[in-house]
Amino acid sequence: MREMEDHITAAFNRSERHTQGGYYPGVLETSPARAATSTPGLTACSLCAGETLGETDTMPGGQLARLCRLDAAGVARLTLSECLDECERGDVVVARPSGAGREAAGRPVWFERLAGDEPTARLCQWLQDGGPGVEDVPEELVPLIIDRAGSNDM
């Protein structure tokens, strides 16, 4: 858990320095419109967030808090939905490609039971590396992919 918190905190701190006008190596000055097209998106079911770990989750606010931290750190633009129509799968999260990912023919990637520090840290790293269309899904997250072949993606 500590490693995931450190990783997200570091990303958040870079984001804070950037938005406060300070310089941070590797962070480009971007307008809000540009950031919206260069940052991958996440859609999460607000009703099933936290279902997988339930009462055993030690993070205050649970999985939803982890996802909100990714948004606050500028790693991904989070959109909450009341239902993604995959109720039996719990903790459904959809990683949406950035503008660059869409240009590279990236498609949304649906995950089930994506909860906890390690999977969220791996998701965070993948999104920072570019996410769908830019980088392959990390091996650790492949077993969590929902096969949506033949369906309409978000």
C-alpha cells in the first residue's frame, strides 16, 4: 500500500507544482483543453467501486478514493457512472485512450475486479506511460480484462 501511495503522491505533487506555475522537469506546460486530449480517461462504476475488497480494504474511502487520487494527480480524467451494466463483475473500470491513443487506433479497455493498491498502482503507471493505444496492457492487468469483442465500447 505504501508504494502505491508514494507513486500517486509523487504524481500529484508534480501536478500541483505544474498548476501552481512552478517548473518540474518532464512536465509540459499545457492548457486545460490540451490536457483533456493528452490524458487518458477512466470511467468507473460508482455503485460497485469497492465491492471486490469490501470490508477488508484498508484505504479510507476504498477503491473509489484510489481512483479519485489518480484524477487529482492528473494521471487520468475520471468519470463516474451509476452503472456500466457489468454488475456481476464488481469494481468495473474502463481505461479510455488519450488523443494520442485514439490516433494510434487505441480502444477502451474494460477491467473487472480492479481494486487494491497493487493493481491500482500498475494501472497508474500504465496510464502515465500513455495507456490504451500507446502502451500494451501490463501483464499483471491482463487477467482482469473484460472481453468486450463485438460490443460497443465507451
